[in-house]
Amino acid sequence: MEPIVQYKDVHKSFGQTEVLKGIDLDIKPSEKVALIGPSGSGKTTIIRMLMTLEEPTAGIIEVNGENLWQMEKKGEWVTADENHLRSIRGDIGMVFQHFNLFPHMTILENCMLAPVLVKNESKSEVKATAVEMLEKVGLGDKIELYPAQLSGGQKQRVAMARALMMRPKVMLFDEVTSALDPELVGEVLEVIRDLAKEGEMAMILVTHEMDFALDIADRVVFLNEGVIEEQGAPSEILMNPESERLQDFLGRFTSSR
Amino acid sequence: MTWSWEVFFSVIPMIFKGLWITLGLTLACYLFAAVFGFFWVFISRLPWRPVRWLFGWLAEFIRSTPPLVQLFFIYYAWPMMPVVGVSLNPFVAAILGLGIHFSTYMSEVYRSGIESVDKGQWEASTALNLSTRQKWMKIILPQAIPPTIPMLGNYLIIMFKEVPLASTIGVVAMLHIANDYGAQYYKYVEPLTVVALFFLLLSYPSALLINKLEKKYNRRFDKKTLA
């Protein structure tokens, strides 16, 4: 099967610091990939480049075989402009660590905004879908509330519903439980688990929830100091890690539990 | 000098007529400044550094020179310039002069409002594939502007009090009328007192109103809850 996302020797520097030193990674349609690794290893940067929030310093990212960050203009490859990015970005969705709901809109409006504005879908249909989606994440009785009136876990579930409204083919999760109180983590993971079971959407999760990664991912990718150190099926990665660094990393997790 | 209530009451209707001019001019200047303020913000976000730099300095220049000098420049000096020179009627010159001057302050207010919007709001808008225009109109400005309303209101009052400068280039508003009356009858105290009272009568309640607005918005945006 053709990959839906391909990273080809992707580098990224912030100033003098090179955070990604040549990433090659294929994501197949409907594949669930967990990105793990110590903080500062570049996990988040990988998905932020795919969401077009950071531009790679070198290398190519392809979505459905199309070059995301470069476009052809008069026979030459130039940096993509906003139109080009917009034409591809529609296939990607993202859920953020800090939710980033729009505080001046109700939850329902948060979910309806993009489909109505960007996809020009009819308001009444979008509303019906939004209500359905919010019911699915367990917030059907809260649709008229504002984000400030919700708990962290509820906000994050709204953020997921909002991202799902755009029907992306690839969904990115950026440490979505890191900002939550421990007792609220479960409800958010539950929603992600359900999404993973539904199946057709590819998912890339940057996460520190090891058990969860093991449970839902088809593949675990271990990142260390800007390179992919090891990858494979969750059971082999987490149970029989090969590289010393991964062993260290996992050791730190099990000992802290 | 003797205070004459007779003079005091007789100049009130006369100066009251001028009040409308003052108010009209304030409003016109304010609208101009409010709209033109966005122009500075827009320029400051263009990708071309020389342009940003040039206009940044221009705004700084306008902010740090007295509005009176700018008024004189627009009214007296501009018409004498070759090719670009245009002579304006006093009212228009006042709107341009004070409007441009205050627009540089308004742009700073807008900028502070825009910068106070969390970076995550931009990112979420990008992730939802909104266009640049939609981001500004639906997400950023609706959050950036409301908290600045008290500050914007303050500038309205400040401007109201600066508008009498226009009398120096011949806009016949309250101050001008009072001054003329004084020159004619050698009675300055009463008409100028009336002018001051009119100003007080309008700016004090407005200041109270803005205070109230400020409290309201502070309450709303007080706890910076992560949304």
C-alpha cells in the first residue's frame, strides 16, 4: 500500500541547534504510529512540520505523493506558498497539548467554524454532524457552553471533535494528555482508543503514555537526539528493546511507575 | 475684573453651537485614526523589511512630534510644496492632522491586543485550514480588540480634549468662538469658563463610562484560562 505520509531525509534546525538530523518515515493509510522519546528529541517537531506549523530546513515531506513544502513553479522547485499548503493541509488534522479551543465561541461554534468557512458545507448539516460528534465524545449536553466552563479533559475532547469535523486522513496528537490532571487522562485516552478502533484514519501520536502506546499503536517509533533510533511493533519495541538508549528510556519509565 | 452672570448665560447658546462642531470633529478624527491605525499594523506585518522599517520610523516620527506642528505643516506648509501640494479646508486638514497623529497611538493599542492573543490560536486556525483572512476576522481580531476597548475609549477622550488645537488653523468650534467673543468685547473669563464646563460635562461622564467598561473587560479576561 502506498504511504499517505512520507518523510525523506528531513532536517530541522532552530537557529544553531539541529533538532532533527535526517528523518525517514513512512506512514501508511490507517496506520497508528506512536512517537516516543525523551523530551527535546524532536517528536513534536516531526508532526508540527506535517501540520505546516514549522518549515523543514531540508528534506521532503510528501502527503499522498505530493510535496508539501515545495511546489513547482516555471519548472523550478520553490518554497510552497499559502495556497499550496492549504490545498494539502486539508488532509491533516491536529490535537494540541493545550487544546487551543477558541475561547470566544461556544463548543458547538468551535466545531462548526471550519467546516462552514473552509469547506462551505451547509450550516444545518454541519450543526447536525457537530452535535453527533460532540455526543460521541460524551459532551452532547454541553454544546452551548464556552471552553472556559469546561474541565481540561472536556476541553481536549472538544478539541478532538473539532479536528474530526474536518474529516482528516491523518490525525496528529501532540502530547494531548500532558497538560491534564491525572484523573482526567483516562477519559481522553478512551476517546482516542475508540477512534483507533474505528480504523480508517491514520494517526500519529506523540505521547508519554507508554501503556497506551503499546495498546493502540501498530508501530512505535523511538526518537533520540533528532534521529530515529529504533522502530517496530509495540510488543517488540517495549518488551525487547535493542538499543541501549531505548532500554534506558524505557527503564526510566518503568522505575517511575 | 468683574464676573458677569449675564455674559455667562448669553454666551452659552453661542458656544453650544460650537460644541457640535467640536463633537463632529472629534468623531471624524477618531474614525479616521481608528481605521488608519490598522494600516500601520498591516504595514508592520508585511514580509518586506525595508518597508516595515521605513513606516516604523515614520510612525515613530509622527508620534514624537507635537500634533500642533503637524497641523501647521498640513495646513500651511503642504500647499506650498511643489507637485504634491494641495490646499485643504481647515476642517479636512484637522481631520487628517489629528487623525494621522492619533492613528499611530491606536496602532500600538491594536498591536498590544493582537500580541496578547495566544500563539496556539494561530496554530489551531492553521490546523483547521482557515484562510489568512478568516484567521484574522474570525479568530484573532475578535479576541484582540475587546480587551483594548477601554484603552480605545481613553483615546477618544484624549482626542476630544486635543481637538481645540484645530482652532489654530481656523476651525470655528467652541474655543474659537469663545476667543472671538473675548477679543470683541474684552470678556474672556465667562466664555472660556463655559468652554471648560462643556468639556468637563462631556469628558467626565465618558471617563466614568470607560472606567466601568474597563472593570467589565478586566473581569472577563482576568483569569487567563487556557482554552
